[in-house]
Amino acid sequence: MPIEPTRPSRCRLPLALLAGALASAAQAQTDDTTPFYAGASLGYTHVSNVYRVNAGNALPTGTTNSDNVTSAGLLAGVDKRFGRQHLTVDGNLQNNRYADNATLNNRSYSLRSAFNWETVGDLSGTFSAQTSRALAQFNLGNGAEQVTEKNTERNREYNGLVRLGLTSRYSLEAGYIHRAREFSAPQYDRFSFAQNSTSLGAFVKPGGNLRFGLAARRTNGDYPRYPIYIGPFRVGSLRVDFNRDDVDLTAGWDTGGTGQMSARISTSRVRYQPDNSPLRDFNGTTGALNWSWQATGKINLGLQLARDTGQETLINTTDVNRISTGLQLNAGYALTGKLTLNGNGSTSRSHRDDGSFDNERSYGLGLRWAYSRSLSLACQYNHASRDSSVIQYTYSASSYGCTGQALLY
């Protein structure tokens, strides 16, 4: 799992005693047919700019902006097949302790599950759910006030997909997605939202590796506490509802193991209510491209490109700007059978009708050593920065650290 400068709990340093104590037990119980696992991780991260502030911004007295974080975690999961059905569950719980900024100490968690099913006939589908809680990113920009107290972010997402025509050239698909995000700090009220999306589409496979589709999508949602300002002062909040209609043209290509590509181009229409909402309506073209390629037995590459409204952008889902464009690249190289080098980079631009903008860039480099299936060690360096038309939203931050993990099967 990649680390970020403002989420150091994602990078952990191994403790030799923990790894040694679990090593023999993990190796003894490892069995490729065992559908369960449990384990632990321990780590350490140094963060150069905890609050992602501009160099000219002053922090409250006694606040340290460079800190070291120790994280201890528990992990568990299930990967089980029941005939044609397949169930996966993965979860982790982390206790994150700051050396100097003790008020930011927190417990984070994530839980993901998916159930893939199919019948003897032509019906198949997927049901999935995920939920998480973590310390929110400081200095989100986009009109948010500066926050230095602990601010937790909670996310949840539920997905359902039913497909008719599993083995035929033509198929129909119906889908449902619920997404919601909440923040504990009132300064981030503008980023809390919930939405429900339904879709219905028809798909065709003209060849063994190609798939084309045409779908209609409807989304309804709301920002329950969008802030209202008079000058620099917040005078209240307003519930803002929105609905979105999309017509999606999609394409997919699978080379049969070495590469996959999927693309979407849509005509999109977003409307906000009430009419005096501070958010702007949108009509235009949106789209996304995802590509993965196993170039050789040792090299794998990936790309994500998205142009969409803030709620839907793959790169920055907290951005409520009218339109955002983002590009993300990642790569991995197997130096040896046990040692893997990985890298990533991303850039995104959010722009608004008034001419204001936020340009964000990040990159990371990491190294992972898998001593065995049960024991691994990973170290990574990350850097992130933002250039903005609002000087207080500019920042530069970096983090580095290591994580050790031991699993029992």
C-alpha cells in the first residue's frame, strides 16, 4: 500500500522481534489451499510537512510540522470459492502514534469485501462493499479553511452489478453504486457528500478480446452541510442536492494476460439545487482511460487518465470543482525473485470559471523485499506539491519510511 506525506500510517517499520516470533509459525501454517490469513504489521514514517502548509503560513504555538509516526496494525482476510461463487474479504486496523503531535494520534481501519457469482445459465454478477476511516489530508484547498486539529475522514461504498448473457456475444448489465464521505472537522463540510448511481447498458463482443458498450447512468446525491460565507465569515450552511445524467460509450480490450485497457467517453449533465447554490451546473464531455501492461516477466506498467467533475475524478475524489483532469502512472520491476522496485507519479489540474486553479503533482519510489510468502519488508519515499492561484493552498511535503508485515495462513 503506497504511503502519502499526510498519511504516514501507511508506511511502517518492521520490528525484528515481531518478525522473528511469527516467522516459524507462519511458515509452518502456510498452505496455498488455505482460504484464510491473519497477521500484523509495524512501521515508522518521517513526515516533513504534516499540515501541508505554505512556507509563509504560521502554525499555532507549540505545533510541530515535522514529525515521526509509529504504526502498529492487525490484518486478516478470506479468499474462498464455493463452486461457481467466489468470496474475498480483506481488513486491517492500525494504531498510529505521533512523536510530537500527540493530538493527531488515531486509529484507522479499512474493510473490503466482494462476492462474485454466476448461475448455470446466463446470469452473473458482483456485490462488493468497502469502508474506511483515516486521518484526513490537511490543506485540501478548493476553498477549505486551514485545519490543525485531528480531522478524521470516513468513506463507504457499496456496489452491485447483475449481468445477463455471460456466455453469449451480447449482454445486458444493470448496476448500482452508493458512495459517501464524511469529515469530523466542520471546516471540511464542503467535502462531505453522499450519492446513489444506477445504470443500464448493452454490450457486444465483436471479437474474442474486444468489448463495446452503451449505457445510461443516473446519479442523485447531496452535500448536507455546504458552507455559506459573507466575505471571509461563515454565516451558515445549506443542503445542496444534485443530479447527474450520463450517456456512456465504453470500450475494453484484453490481450489475454499481458495487458488490459478500458475507456469511457460520456456526455454528462450535472444540475444543483437550490438555484442559488454556490456550486455550478455542468454540461460537457467527460471520460476516463485505464491501461495495464505486463511488458515482460519482470516489468509491469499502469496508467489512469480522467477528465470529470470532482466527485467522479479518479485522481482526486474530494475535489468539488466544476472540472478536473488527472493523470497517474505506476510501474514495477522485479529485480530478483524476492526484491521488487516500484514507482508512481501523478498530476492533476482543477480549474473553475473564475480563473482560479489548483495544480497538484506527486511521485514515489519504493522497494519491497518478500523474504517468504508470510514475511515482507517495504520501504518508500513520497513527495507531493501543489501550485495554486490561492497562495495559502500551495505546499510541498515529503515522507519516507518502512513497513514490515508477517502473516499466518
